[in-house]
Amino acid sequence: MRPSALLERLLQLVPVLLGIALVVFLMMQATPGDPVELMLGDALATPEQREALRRDMGLDRPLPERFLHFLGNAATLDFGQSFHHRRPVADVILERLPATIELTLAAMAIAIAVGVPLGVVAAVRRDGWIDRLATILGLAGVSMPGFWLGILLILLFSVQLGWLPVSGRIGFGAEVPPVTGLLLVDTLLAGRPASFLEALRHLLLPAVTLGLAMAALLMRVTRTSMLEALRQDYVTFATAKGLPRRRVLIRHALRNALTPTVTVAAIETGTLLGGNMIVETVFGWPGLGRLVVEGIFTRNYPLVQAAVLLYAVTYVLLNLLADVLQTVLNPKVRL
């Protein structure tokens, strides 16, 4: 891959991010409700005190000036003060980000471990019972809303069977000192296997809820691309040379079939980071998605704008990473 091509792609991301920042800023401004009134509630504050709070929050400035101020601060990773927490937005986001990253990584692991092998087997055993079952499960996984599946899992495994907890990241008394912010890692670093199992029990239901929908999509994409690869001449030639069936499937067919799968996986990973708000709310998961939902309800403009901008940057970088990986998997592809 040429460095100039990568630099060109990075420069193309600048107007995309500016457009996203502008849209989010205008949408938050158009949202009904006044942050000052929401913060004060029924407090007996004078008009002068309300105006002073408005000036302190920067809400008395014209919209263009506020937008330019937001962009200037964002360029230095300074997103201002959270209206609700009265603390720097960056600090509030960094506190919640590890929980979302841990949930996303766990959901990705489940999706890849289930979706890719099932798609390969369904393609190899085409029209067999495994293929039909995988197709049905794939359609069900893509069709089911995440919050509905999450509620069903809670009713079954938490309420009825009592195997798994309903919400939170770890049980009371099992906490460990934070090192990375990822509880599964921190519990291992602390040498607390019981705490590790407790954190894993809390993580399992929300990760499965997010991961199954992604697994269904990866299964369908892998099956389709694998069927296409199996019809290619190079697979027929490799088989005619007498190569072992497993080697033909893995080294020749699967490697070429993974190109669209990698692209979809990268896009879905960005979707997991930005689209897990409802799942985090259902499971009481203290991540960034739940924080954004709270920020929308409280009209916490700086927090929501910074979080959505973070989602956008992550999403476009993952798409760029998918393009780079395509050039590795298929040398014919160029950026």
C-alpha cells in the first residue's frame, strides 16, 4: 500500500468529520428543552442567577460562535465542561469508555467465533440441514431488535433460571483496583479469579445480545462469499492437484472469501460502539452509550457532541482499517 494513498484517505476524512460535527451540533440545538431550566428544576432562582448560569455554560453566545468554539476546542481534545457533571467532558467520557470497549470486544469475539465458522460450514454443506438451520438463525438474528432480545435473555437467564445477574459490571465486594478499566483484565492482574468470574457473568448477557445480531450478519456474508469462492477456477485447480480438502477450503477459498467479511466486521464494530446505547440502558451497563442517553435527556450539549464525534472518528477509522486489511488479504485491491 502506497503511503500517499493512505495520506489521501486520511485527508478525505476531514470534511466527513466536519460535516458530522455540524449536524450533531445543529440537532442538539434544535432539541426542545433548556439545559438551564433542566438543571435548576424547581429551584427558586432569580432571573439574574439563571442568566449568570447561562453565561457560565456559554449558552448566551451566537450559534456560529459556539460551533467554532467547539471545533477549536475539539482540535486540542478539550470538549469543555459537562453541564450535568460540572467536570471536563473528556474526563467523564474516559471514565465510561473502558466499559463500552470491553462490551464491544466481547460482542465482537462472540460474533466472529459464531458467525464465521457457521458461514463456512453452511457454504460447504450447502442445502444440508446445517445450511438451512444457519439461514433460519441468521434471519432471526438480523430481524430481532437488540432491546427485545436483551429483555428475553434477562427473563430467561436472570429471572427464571437465576444464573446470571440483571445489570451492572461486577457484584458488590468483588471490585478490584482499576488499572486498564477493563474488568476482565484488571481482575486477572489483581490475581482474583473469583472476581474475574463475577465480571464475566455480568458481561455475558449484554455481550451475547450485541454479538448475536452481528454473528447473524457475518454468517450470511461469509456463506455468500464462500459459495462464490468455491466456484472459482483456482479452487477447482487446487482440488485437481490433490491438495487436502481442508487446505483448499482454508488457504484458498476462505482467504479470498474473508475480504467482504472483514469489511462488514469493521463496519459492524463501529455500529457496536455507537449503537449499543439501548442495550447498555437495558442492562444498566455503565458505558458510554448509556452516558450519551443520559446526556440527551439532560440536554448536555458538550458531552453528547464529544461522544458522537468520538463515535464518528472511530467509525471512519475502522472503515479505513478494513480497506487496509483488504489490500493484505487480496493484493489485487488497491486503496
